[in-house]
Amino acid sequence: MPRITIKGGVWRNTEDEILKAAVMKYGKNQWSRIASLLHRKSAKQCKARWFEWLDPSIKKTEWSREEDEKLLHMAKLMPTQWRTIAPVVGRTAAQCLERYEFLLDQAQKNENEEESGGLGDDPRKLKPGEIDPNPETKPARPDPIDMDEDELEMLSEARARLANTQGKKAKRKAREKQLEEARRLAALQKRRELRAAGIEQMKKRKKKRGVDYNAEIPFEKKPAPGFYDTAEETYQPLKPDFKKLRQQNLDGELRDDVEGVS
């Protein structure tokens, strides 16, 4: 029975490095292809990991007092709108939410204990056995000394795929170019052998298909060479015959006239 792998969980350092290399090669729009390199992660998780932690533009330094004041002010103006607040503060939405909850917990702790000392440990740390709901926003787990077979296989497969700089189309084009060159050399060798044997091979003319509008005028009729007598082209108009315009000629034979004759 094949082993069922549930995608998700804590990110490892190996997975982070593979994700960075894959984004450098495939860009930020092909997350399904990037996720195919990571057996334990989905495309949505890879995208969240990049935009929440691995993106070089993300600020990971300690929060300053000005940033805390700006965060509290924006949270009061736009509560729960962390995606809108994040660009103003200069942090990610997950960082803003986590910092806001941390400040609320510290304020609540100070009120309950009536202490004004420094900040203590984070009271929202995970308990033993508890699963982190947002592992994409946390640092990666260090690589163990002895990596398991699945991780080694994933690493070697990713290294082989990312080292391949030519895609399928480029390989096919190169293969077709080699075949065309081999075909041309074979035909050249054949013509040389026939010429050495005294056999001249007539070149086949390519049949024209359709009209070449760049080389010729379509449907052109060239005039006959020499002088041309135009005397026969003189037209003698006939005298107009107005009798045909009479009413009886236009109407034809009437029925009464035909019956009277019969």
C-alpha cells in the first residue's frame, strides 16, 4: 500500500533553498510547477511561503517604536484590514497581525499584573504537540545531519531539473537542426559521388504554388509585339429604331387578337 503524504507542516531549510532556486528559474507565476519540486508542499503553500517569508523585500528586523505606533493607529482606523495596513507599515500582513496580538497581550498582562517592566516572553507560544496554523510565516527548521531518503531524493530531483537550462522546445529545435544538417551533408555527399562517377543529376525545379505577389503582377496579359491596326475597332452606331418602343410591341400579342384570329 503506497504511503499517503499530507502536504503542509513546518518548512525545512532544504525546501526553502529549493523554493528560492525555483522562483529564480520559473518566476512568480508558475507555482504549480514550483510545487512539483517539493513533495510535501502545495502550490498555495509555496506562494504563501515566498510572499510571507522568503521575498527579499520583506523586513525581518525588530519592530521600532514608530512602527508600533503606526500599527496601532492604522489598526484603530481600519480594524482587521491587515492586507491594507501592511504596505503602510512596511511589513507583511502576517507580521502586522502577529505584532498587534503581541502588543495586546503585553498590555493585558501589564494591566493584570500592574507591572511596567520590559517585554517578557511571547505568551502565545505553541504548547507541546500543538500544530502551527501558519508555518509559512515562521523561520525554517535546520537540516538534520542525516537526511532521510525522501528528502535526499527530492533534493537530487530538484537539482537535476533546475540545472536543465533548456526546455523541451529548445531541445526539439536543436534536434531538428541536427537532423537537417545531417540530411544536407548526406545529399551533398551523394551529389559528389554521382559527379565523380560521371552522372550528372538534374536539379529539380520547385513547383510554384499560387501567385508570388512580390515577383510578378497577378493576372497580367502582355500585349502582342509590334504595331496593331485599330481600324477594325471603329464602331458604326446604328440608327435608333423607335418602332420597338411602341405600346403594341412592348405588350406583345393580346389575347383578344389571338382569339379573334382563331
